Amino acid sequence: MQRTNNFCRHTAFFTLALLLAVCFSCNNSSSENRSESQSFTLLNVQFDTISRSFSADISAEDGTTLSLTCNGKTETAVVADNKIELTFVTPFHNGTQGGTSYPVTVSNEDYGKAVTQIAYWPKVSATISCGDEENLFIGGINGTTEPVFTVCNYAEADVTKNISFKIYSTETYKDSATRTALTTPDTTGWTFSDMLTYLSDSENAGKTVEMHYSLSPKAAAADSELDDSGYIVYNCKAEKLVKSAHIVQQFGRFEARLFAESVAEITSVTETAGGTVTYQWQASDDAENFTDIPGATAKTFVLTKENCESLLNKTLRVKLTQTFAEAEQQPVYSTTYPVYHTIKDYTLYYDAMLLRGDTFNTAEIKGRLTDELGNTYDAGDFHWNTISEQEEKDHYTAKDSGNFYVSCTKENFYDAVLPVFANVQAILSEDELPQLSVNTAAITAGKASFDIIDSDLEVSFNGGATYVDIPEDDFDVSAESELLFRTKTFGTPDTSGYVRESSAKALTVKTENIGTNASGSGLISDFEMQSLTLKKKTSNGVTTITPILNYTNSGCAYEYTWLIDGADARTYSGTAVNAKHALVITNSAFGKDAYQIYCMVRIYVPDSDEETELGTVSEQISLAIK
């Protein structure tokens, strides 16, 4: 089906008044140490149904860690500025039903708990019982059945289906640039039967009809970004002699596909022949001796609850006779097809957060599956396997969020390969933590500074309540204080490429990290106390190395020289020196993995007659290209 494939960019918030806030007192044994006023309420609750971001004003003290439980899963948030903000990832997996209000329980052992409600409206997800394009032949059109739309993540009653038709004149369906739109007849109010009637007229051979559809949540119909829309193409062709037939099966619906070529020459399931044909479906226990199935005389044969018991595990074929060119042709027998149950619909999800670098675990697959007869099964009723060809390509090692394809098997079922979406969370290791500088003479007294800054990380100075970018300049801090670091979030939950922020890791500031340079204390006359520090920062494949002198004198001039592996840095493509004398390196321009970067600063007094040389300071740093 020709579906729109844009990701949701829904930004409007569904804002709800607080429906319920209940505060519970703790048991008597702990209440002696708590003020009677130590409880909380929630106000201004907001929830973005696409990004899954939740926020609320709260009366709890800043720094309080709260647990938020929704749909059986728990997330945590820290109060900052009397507000909590977080993204619900695990509570709203891809299979969570939309159009529903979900309670959110906010709790803390010291404050009790409060309950509020949020409304969840995801983009509609649906399956359709036909292919993207169908070829219909004059004389055989009336056996065509209307597509069935099955919504996966809403109740059928909560979704509105809109259908419209467009007619084009073209011998071969290609794309909109090669077709001619027809304004007559008027297709306003057409049904699927009206389309078939139009295409059954021999004068309309060579016409194409697009059946456009839109599936919209009823309570959010005005929001087109929640719709699932697209179109199905129906090409009307002239009659052509049938030489062979194949059977295709979709969701228990077996269909004879007719071809003008012999069986050995067929390269696709798109029909090339058809017209006025009679059909008789047959079944066999041994795939050799076939008997007619009473009443099965249409182009399609559908497995039902009534005939399933007698046909399951048997083999089908179809005998067809075509009336063509005023003569009845000899019968043609199709290829055979075994009869098993088919997985028609499924709501699957990965019931965990997959850590980056870990292997997809099929034991975490949860959800429900439905066969072609409407029977439902738990994911645990099936056997799940990773696919060997993809295992060899390391497909199941988590890099970022996306679909992991797994095979699904069960007795009396066709094997299937199904996608299971897993959200991925980053991991921050100890050796990836930023490095605090120990060059205290170059740092303002009472402050600290980082030698290397990774822009993919963020830091919290208040115990995890809020996170900010790692500061490039000196920052206020005291010895033995604890800084929390984590990787930043990338993307939107439940969309390909999403990576959730890592768990936080702590870094303790030591006394040797606290600066000793007293600002404004006067010039340091002894040049031997002059020192140079190189601060490295990486961001989006670009590394910036900034030289920092522990003091500068307005009466002096400073000349910077950069070398890479002993050669002038300017001879390397992808390098530049900015206005702050920092060396800027585009990592992709380099051909090996590691380099030695050397910086020398010549210091002199620029007299009018001749320069007074004071000397040079230098520093070297290693650069690993990732």
C-alpha cells in the first residue's frame, strides 16, 4: 500500500486538569520524624502523546526523587524548581492501545502518593488485507473482494475510516508524473462496488483507479499527524489467455493468480492473464489425489471456523477453465499450497530497556497475536528465534532503537518473520567520564575546570534534579562535592534512532582539582611560573583543542604554533585555527586512529624598535580519532 511515511512531529500538548490527588500518610512508626505538612499535590499536568514527555508542578521539596508508575511500569524523576519532568518510555511501548486515559501514580516514601490521569493518542497503526497494487481483468473483476483494514493500536470503534477514489487514464501504472487524471465520472460518494462496476466495463480497459484511505482517531480527527493514510492501486486490463496459475495466501485467504506464461517463466505474483474464468478448489491429504471442495468456486478461497478443522494440514489447488475467444480452453491446474493458520495481527513489544551493546533477548518479547480466524494467543505460546543471516551481521547487538526481526513458529502455523521494536538506552562507562583539570595554577581560585569536554554528555550539580551542558569555562565547586554525568537523550521514544540517556555516574571533585590562581592579584614576574594547558572538546565529529595560559599580560604578545605528529598543522586538510587560537579538527579528514598534537606559545614584548623575547611554553596532547 502506498502509505505516507513521515514520522510524527506532533507538538501540541494534551493538558489535563488534575483529576485526582490523594495523599497518604506513612505508618505511625515513621510519622514521628516527619512534619504533618509533608505531603504533595500535582498541578498543571501536561503530557505530549508523541514525545511521551510528562511534566507537572509539584509541592515537594527540590531534590526529592519521585517514582511515577503508569501502565505497570515505573520511571523516576527528581524535583527541580517545584516541577517534575521526564519522558515515559517503558510505560508506552508500541503495542499500548491509544484513545485511553491512563492513571499515573506519583509516590515517595516520605510524601505518600498522588494519582492523576493522562490521555494517550499515538499515530494509528493498521494492516490491510491486500497488496499495494492489484491488476483486474475484464470478465474477472466481480470476484475481487474489498480490502479489510485492521487497526492494531486502537479499538476498532475508536477509529474513523474515510475512503475516496481517483481515476486515471494509463496503459501501464507508473507514477503521478506519467498519468492523466480523469474528472468524469464523478467519484464522489463511490463505494468499492461502484469502482468494480466501473472497471468491469470493457471500455475501461487501461484505466487505473486509486482507492485512497485515511484512518483517524475519532476524538482527535482534526490532528492529521495521527492518521494512517495511503492508497491502493487497481489497474483494469483486457482479457488474456491463461497458461498457468499460482496460489497466494494472505491471512487465510487463498487466491488464484493467473499468468500468460508457463509456470517456469513466472517471475512475480502480479497477474498477466485473466478474464472470464470458472474456478473449482480442491483438497488433498497426500498432495497427489485431490477432491473438489463443495461450493468453493470463486477465485478466492477463505479458511473459516467451519471448514478449518477439515482442511488444516491438507494441500490446496485450484482447477480453472477460461472462456476466451469464443472457445472454452482446456482446464489449467494451479500449483499447490498447504493449509495452516496465519498470524494476521500482532501487538508485540520488548518488555525491557535494551542497553546499548547488549544482545536482543527473545525471552523479553511480550504481546498478543491473532490468527486469520480471530483466535488470540500470547507471545509465550510461540517459539521465537533470531535469524541466522542477520546474526552473522551482528544485527541483534543494540546500537540504537528500532525494529529487531525475529522468526515466529508454532505447530499448525505458517512460519513468520515479525518486527519487535526495542528502545535502547546508552551506557556511560567510568573511563568515559570527563577529566577534571589538575593544573590549579591556571584555574581561578575556588573553581574547577575540565581538560576534555564531550558534548554528548551532560552534568548535574544538584544531585540529578536538573542536567546542563558541561561548562567550557571555570565553574564554582568545592572539594569532595559530587558531580553526576550522563549521556544525552537522542531522538524520540519508539522511533528509529532513539537512544535514551544513560544512568548517571558520579565524579568526586578532589582538592587537587580546585584552582589556586587568585584573580586580580597582580602580574607574575617570574616567567618560569608561566604554564600552558590544552583543553579538548569533541562535538559531532569535530574536535576543538583550546590553549589556556595560566595568566596573560596586556603588555605582552603571544604567538601560537600547532604541530600534528611533528608537522605544521596547517598542512593537514580538515584543520583550522580559530580566533581564540584553538585548533579545530574535522575527525573524518584523518587517515589513522591516533595523533600527537603539540602547541607552542612564544611570548614577547613588541617594542617599537625590536621585540623583547621572554621565552616559550608548550604542551602536548594525544588525539584518538573515533
